[in-house]
Amino acid sequence: MQIIHPLKPFYNSNSEILILGTMPSKVSRENNFYYMHPQNRFWHILGLVFEENIEDNIKAKGDFLTRHKIALWDTIKSCTITGSSDASIKNIEPNDINLLLKQTNIKEIYTTGKKAYEIYNKYIYPKTKIKAICLYSPSPANCAITLNKMVENYQVINKEK
């Protein structure tokens, strides 16, 4: 099924860190915000990295991102995808992140998982020339990586430490 990315990027002019996924999960698309599947570990990991409790609502998550100068978006504008499976992604049309970069102070780009990293490097890096760092995928499908390893991997985004 061809899906058009339904979410706007989350950022403001003070954003310094950009975290890119692939395409929002079905649950995230239904809830109109990023990483909303209850088993996705993204918000739990960020809470541990920044030593904060992030309430489970969009406003609290947005406030957290703003406070830490983090922008969220995805590498894909549209694609064919089955459910929420990155492995099923085909027919990719990438997002153009250059406008977002011009409107922010983005200095670092991270991807959540190998698929987002591959898409970034193939379609987006040639235009931005900003190298991305690949973080572990927080998806529930990536259960082989322990929470402690995830937190250690994501620690790189916390510039306060």
C-alpha cells in the first residue's frame, strides 16, 4: 500500500539535533505524532538518556523535544509499506530536509535504525552533505538489543553529559 507521510516535521528555529526515522508506524499515523506505538522504546530511551520522566502525551513529548533542541522527522515522504515493517518498504520518495535545515540550527543528524540510515545516505546526504549517525532502532521488532545498550547508544545525543 502506498503511504504518504502524514506528519509534519517537529522542530523550531532553535533545534540543533535532527532525528530521522523511516515512516511513522500505523499507530503513530493514527495518533498524529512520532513513535507512538506503546512498545516502541524511543520515548523511554530519551527519558533515560536525559534523566527525565516524559509523560505519555503529545504535549509533554513536544515540550521535551523543544527543551532539548531536538527535531523529529523521517527520511521518507511516500513509499509502499506493509503495516509498519521497515523491511517491506519499497518505491521510496525521500523527504527534502533542506528547508528544515535552513529554518533551524541543526548541527547533527541521527537516524533511528539501519533502514533510515541507508535511505538518508542514498537520497538525502548527497544534497545536505551532513553525515548522519546511525542509532539503534527503538522498534519493538528490534528486541535483540537490550534497553541498557539502547540507552548507551543514544547517549551521544545528550550534549549536557
